Amino acid sequence: MTRFARWTAATAAALLVAGCGGGSSGDGENEGKNSDSPSAAAPSSATPSGPPASLTSQKLDWGRCKATSDSPAPGNDWQCATLKVPLDYAKPDGETIGLALIRSKASGDQSDRIGSLLFNFGGPGGSGVSTMPSYESVVGQLHDRYDLVSWDPRGVAASEGVRCRSDKEIQAAESVDATPDDAAEETAYFEDAADFGKGCEKAAGKLLSHVSTTDTARDMDLMRQVLGDQKMHYFGISYGTELGGVYAHLFPKNVGRLVLDAVVDPSADTVGHAKNQALGFQRALDNYLTSTGQDPKQGSQKIADLLERIDANPLATSSGRKLTQSLALTGIVLPLYSEQGWPTLTSALNAAEDGDGSELLALADGYNDRDSSGNYGTTTHSQRVISCLDDKQRPTPAETKKQLAEFEKISPVFGNFLGWDTAGWCHNWPVAGQYDNPEVSAPGAEPVLVVGNTGDPATPYEGARKMADELGKGVGVELTWKGEGHGAYGSGSDCVDSTVNGYLLNGTVPKDGKVCS
């Protein structure tokens, strides 16, 4: 089972290629204002007192970065280090874990340096250490005056990354139908979901209760202090916008210049997020179909019919593996993250109509982080352990079945999958979730730039306005781009790029509601 991740468009583009080939600690002053506090089974909801001096004054041992499992060693301009953080912020003097960091110092005149600019590229579960060097080409102008910094959040990759299943088990689970058609398939679906949770519990141990977005936001503020920054300057993309909103809520006085691009709707719960994604991906598919001269309704029905045929009879591929309905849907999703992927989608769909599932399978493998040797990455494992600790809502199978008709009305292609996912993703999860939706209100914070894209498939445009509103009056400032793909910055709009650069480099806050077309 693979939930549609909330990635930066640049990350999705890389997957597409792979598939085809200092100041106040803040002490969390708004902690506890969300009425949806964790249950007794969840991590402690006590207000943390802040990390001890032994952590806030630690010196990072920056050195040459090494190659990772999914990326080569970056150039000499990049340095890596390990930051010690509390395992449990309710016990800040207790056990610590290590977070992998990467940075490249500001490339311009040091007298013009502003500070560190932290990046989170989405997921949750994405590795910042692997992604940051390749993203430098997008943010080169910012690099002149900022140290570019990213990290692997707790539970991700080099920061105590969690692996819940072996490669063999992952591939075997690909045969499980993620849109059950009968009682036997339904039983298999939920048994597989519960089994995944058990694997995560065994692999992560006590870390499983301490990988929440709130934990990571606290890590960010400790990072800020250790890096020597009076204020937090941050660029969050996709899921990274939710993380940035939570940070702003916990530490409003420490907010410097925050950009939130491809915005997650903070008012949506588990079911709401799934409906938002059904809407977003269907909207992107409609735009794709229109670009090829097809009627969106008829084109969508043609794809839905194809998926039904694949469900009954999985397609053969050149690799010898079978293309199942779930894998086919995943293969369709990936090219929708960027308009540049649309020709690839056309080719893959045409091949599938002719009975060859090879191209859709290659796209699905790219999305699922599977290489040509059959080795799988752990991004989706981390995504699940983080999101299931965050999300309190646990829809039952019966509740989900009542919602399926509404999901299919939103999207005849993606609705059924996303509807079932609301019940399967965290089914029988070993740890209780923390909230129905994240608290992002940040009274007293400096203005936060919220960037929405009207054609965004994974985080629909409507979420940007909701994030701006929930951050609070005078804090959330919305910038709209009438474009396509997941995210706006670096996607071809000079208007968006110059506005964001002006904000980050000069502190120029645009008028709330500015539109770039």
C-alpha cells in the first residue's frame, strides 16, 4: 500500500526520471493550546521545558559528506554533521538520538550573509540530506546570502530511519488489492496493514512514539540555536508546509522569514486530506486530458475502465512482474506531479491499453523507490510512522465503506483508492495518534509567505488560503500562481520566484492575495 506522498515537484521530477530510468528558545509558548491532546497511549503531552544547555551549546563536527543509498556524495561545497536531540522532549535531559544534517555555506560576500535557510522537501519521510544538493540549482540566488541547510528528520534515512519490511516482503505485498472487491480481498488488505504496523513497531521500538511533526518542529528550533541563528528562516514544501506551520505555532517569537509552498490544508483531518488529494489529482488529470484534446469526463472513464481490467487481469511487463491495479494507479499519479511528465503518461497509458504494463510499472517503481535490482527505499515506511503518530483519526472499515461513493464522485480514477486508504493506512497502529489536525495559529509571529498553485495535484490550491487564515491575521500572507504541478517556486514563473526571493533576501512582504499568472 502506498499513500500519495506530498513531495516537492523537483523530487517528483527526479522520481520520474528514475522511474523511466542563537536567540530565545521559545520553549513552545503555544504548546497545549490544541484541545486534541494525545491520549494516554500516545506520547506524553506534558509541556517540555526546552533542551538543556548540553544540547543547545553543542558544537557540530562538520565534515565531508558521504554517499547515501540513493545518492552519490555531493561536491566539496557540502558538509555533513550529526545533531544530538532528545528522544523525548518531555524528558529533555534523557536519552538522545542523532539527526543527519547537510549544509553549504553562503556563496556570496560573508558581510551580506543573512543566516541559515532550512529546507524540508515534503513526504513526510523525504531525506533532506539526499535532496538538498540537487535543489541548489533551483535556489542559487538564495545561496548567495544564506547557508543552505537541510536534514533527515527523526525516523527518516540517516536519522534513525525506520525499515518496517524487507524488500521481499514489500514486493509480496504488491499483490494485495488496495481497493478490495470482496470479503477475502478486504480481509487480506487489513491484515497486510496491521502486519506493516507490527513490523514498524518491532523495527522502531520506543522511537515509534517520538517521530511526530511536533517532535520535528522542536528539533528545528534546537537546530536553529546550534546553528547560531537568532531567527528561524525556513523553506517548507508540501508536507514541509505543515511542519513549518506547527513550528510557527510552537515558536512564534522565533519566526524569521518562512516560505510555505505547495500547502497542506491544516484544517483537514485524515478523511479531509484524502478527499483533498482525490480532488487535486482528478483536477490535474482533467487538465492533462484537456491538453491532449480529450474530454476530461470521457478520458477519466476510459482510464477507470482500464484500471478495472487490470484489477481483474494484471498486465504482463518486460521485467516478468505483473502490473496490478494499485501499481498502475501509482504509475499514473507520478507524472501528474509535473506538467513535464504528461508526455510520459501518454506513452505509458497507450502501452497499457495495448496490453503492456512495463511503462506504468517503471513509473510506479520510481514512485515506490524501487531500483532495478529490486531494492526498495524506506521513504514510505517513514511516511507512515510519522503520519500515523500525527493523525488521531482512525476510520473503521464500515465508516470507510459509507464514504466510498462520495470519494468516487470526487474522482472516478483516484477516489476508491484514497477512500480505502483512510481506513487501511493506520489500521491497528501500535501507537495512538496525536491530533485530528495540526495547530498552526501563530499570534505575534512575523509575516509568513504562503504560496499556492491552482493546478497542484497533491496539495490542492484551496489549502493555501486556509493555512494563511489559520496562521492568523497579519501573519499568513498568500501568494497565488495560476500554474500546473506540485509547488510553484522554481517552476517557471518569474513572478513567483522574484516575489519569494524578495521576501527571503530583502524582507519584502507582498500584498496578501497577490496573483501570478
